[in-house]
Amino acid sequence: MKTSFPKDFLWGAASAAHQVEGGNDKNQWWAFEQITGTIKNGDRSGSACDHYRRYAEDFRLLKKLGHNAHRISLEWSRFFPDKPTTLSRDAVTHYHRVIDALIKLKLEPFVTTFHFTLPMWFAERGGFERRENLKYYKDFVSLIAREYKGKIRFWNTINEPTVYTLQSYFTSEFPPARVSLPKAIGVLRNLIHAHASCYHILKDEDPSCKAGLVHHCMYMEPRNRYNPLDRIAAAFADWMLNRSFIDAIRTGTIRPPVGLEHDESIKDTSDFIGLNYYTRKYVRITDIAGTYTKTGKERVTQMGWTEYPEGLYHFINMLRHKLDVPIYITENGIATDDETWRADFIRRHIAETARARNDGADVRGYFYWSNLDNFEWAHGFGPHFGIIGVDRETGKRVVKKSARAYADIIKRNRCGYR
């Protein structure tokens, strides 16, 4: 099998503003963290990785490790901290500096407009539960599209809309932690429209840019493959999480149970697709949420997940046939303190990426999640996904063994595993 990659292949790592910057006290996540019991071990994001001040240092480290791209998000609540009509020019200037720092180091910016955090004022108005609120999100996207035009070639519209919806309105791990199937369905439908609006705004402002959805996929298996009801449950979970959103932006039709409508403005609204992939689940008819292990004896990560590299190959091919657009692996990572395991995890998943490319998939980049050990939402600071450690007392960055292993892959531009 050919394991080399083209010279223009993008190699990088991914991050999200709230998880690394620190001090994002104007969004709904900050407020959620103050509620007892919402975050594991009582953690709060606080200063996080202090990336807001140390971004240049962090980018230089990535450059030394051979990266040629980096994925970030813009924190909406910094631009409009208190109300939708009052813009913070400090935020505009800050993100100019962040983006310029990436460009100066020849790290291609992959920039996400919405990565799970909402300004508190937007959340208090109902957030994405209400269709009329999309105007505020569109105003934000219009601002950043104008402001950073010409600097950003790759825009990510929305990060993992299905995950955001399910975690916020089904599992209660995300704010507003409101369990409601009707609200979940309504939010997912509104996010389809939000994505499409974001795409058109970005393309109207800069037709030369590339804009695409970042989509999370999780491999769903029936707990008992011989039980037809478990197979039905797994197929439904697969449809809802992995396929419903993709189907809508491919065809322009939102299908049940998400909705029943056709809107041509939704159709073909992804110049590329970002694929986030981590693990698989076992689903049964009596537990459609599923479990990450089948026997309870499998080796699991700090998130309780198992490793299944073949799932990445599966979803690359699913997206290839569904959308026929370039694919970027925008997140793929493992939470562990075992550096040998992390290095092997990276090699195995890049090998699956190479296998998919050999079969004809147009995969153009790979972003490991994440560059830094950071604030992992409801799991706090416990899970260590980073290839660079962060001393929680001093903030010191510590380059891990896995970072060197990944750097070697990048240097040779081949996975070197098979």
C-alpha cells in the first residue's frame, strides 16, 4: 500500500477558543461551569491554557514540530460580549494578530465560526432554539467575513452540529442541559439553516475562500448483530448522528425526524467536508445512546472510549460517496497519558487515511486533536488529548513523545506504519 502523501498535504493540530484561551467569561459555558456538579472534579476553564496571551509561543512550537496548518475558532462572545450591537474592537484586533501570527509562520489557518460557545446574551434569548435568533449569528459571520477577508482561505462553518445538539438537549453534558427531544430536533434543523447562511455569507464576501462544515462521525454497531431490533437501533443512531445533516446539505431536503422541508439554499453548501472521528459505540434497542465497550474488558482511554481506526476509513468513504468534495480530517485524537499508545494511535489512523486515499478518496489534510492538553468541556482538565502538555501551575509547555512521532510522519510525509 502506498503510504506517502502529496507535497501540499496539510498537517496540523486543532483547538477551540474556549478550551485553550482562558478568561472567556461572557459565554454560556463559563456560566455553566459555575454550577455545582456540571463539570467533572469541579473543574472550571478559568485561565485554561492561557493561549489568549501565549498564542505566539504555541504556534512557534507547532512550527518547530513541522506543522504547516492549524485549526482555531473565533470566540463570538469576545466580539459581542454584552449585547448584539456593541462590538469589541479589541477582539477584532486580537484575532487579526492571531491570524497574522499563523500566516507569518506559514501555518495555514483553518478557522471555525462556531465551536460550542454562545454569547450569554444570545443563550438568554433562546440561542439556536429560535429561528429568529439566526440573524445574530449571521451578523457575527458577516463581520468576521469582512474583517478577515483575504487572510483566511479555509473557513469551518459550524463544528459538530449534531454533537452540540445531542449534548445540549439529550445527554445534558452541555448547557442548557435541557432534555427535550422536540427542542433537540428544532435546534438541529436551525443549525442546518445556520450552516447554509454562514456558507453563503462567507462565499459572497470572498468567492475565492473555501467554506465547509466540520462533521462528527461515530461508528455505530448493534450490540447484538443477530438481533434485528439492535440493528434497527444502530441504523437509526447512525442516521441521526452521522448522516442526517450531511444528507440535508447534499440534497437541500431536511428529512424526518429532523423535519420535512426542501430549501435550495441549503443544497451544496460545503466546498469541503471536515471529518472529526474518535471512536465507536455499541447500540441496542433498549439503549439507543449506546456504550463505548461491548464486554467491559476492552482497553479504554481517559474518556472511556476504545480505539477503532477502521472507522475512520469507513467514514472517509461514506463522505466521499455522499458529497464528492475534498475531505480534511479536522479532529482525531486520544485521551491518554500513555505516549506509546498515542503515537501508535496517530500512526494507525493516518495509515487508514492513506488506505482511503489509495482507494480514491480526496483527503487533503489531517489535524490531530489537540495540540495542547486543554479544558475538555464537561470532563474538565482530566482527559489529556494533547501532544503538548501544559503544567497547570506554571503554564509551561512540555512537548510529548507523541509530538515527536507525529513530527516524524510529517517530515517524511508518509505514515510509515504499514
